[in-house]
Amino acid sequence: MKSLCLLLFMLTAAITAASAQQRSRDVLFPSFQQDISAMKKPAPAPDPRATATSTKNLIFTNYRPAPAVNNTRRMSLRQAPAGGQKLPSGLSSAEATSALPPVKNVKPQISQQH
């Protein structure tokens, strides 16, 4: 029974002390809650027009250029076609056209609806 009374007394003392501290804080610092809420607000993002160094940076605000890749290394890794044929990008338009199979002009049949 003594421990229960002691526990209730300690709880009451703690609640009373907390409310007294809050009252004295409100008297000493009347704008305390507004100051805390202003501190917790995120800072506004800077105007990109003021910080952009180029039009690309102004339009793409989170632009990060891709890492440079050595094109000669990439080309050397590509395998040449079998039989010594040219790559399709190496053909002229005339050669590419002649290599295509002939196209049949088939007239589509349209069914008559009555």
C-alpha cells in the first residue's frame, strides 16, 4: 500500500512540475511554439534561374551527365558479322535496297457489305 501511495505521489509531482515549467516557458517566451514550427518548416528551394549556369541546367534541375565511355573500346567489343560481310551501317543506300527481297503488290480484298 505504501508503494502505491508513493507511486501516485511521484506521478502527481511530475505532472505538476511539467505543467509549471510549461507555464513559466509560455510567460518568458510567448512566441516559443511559433518559433519551433518555423524551425521545423523545410527551407524553400532556391530559384533555379538564379543558380543555373546554362539553359540545360535551368531546364533539367537534377541533371547529372552520364559517365564518359570510351567509344573505341565499345566498338572493339562488338563482333564482326560472319562471312566478312559489312555491318548494316556500312552499306550504302543503293546496296541496302538491292539486298532487300522484292515486295509483292497484293491488292487487298474488301468484302462488300450489304
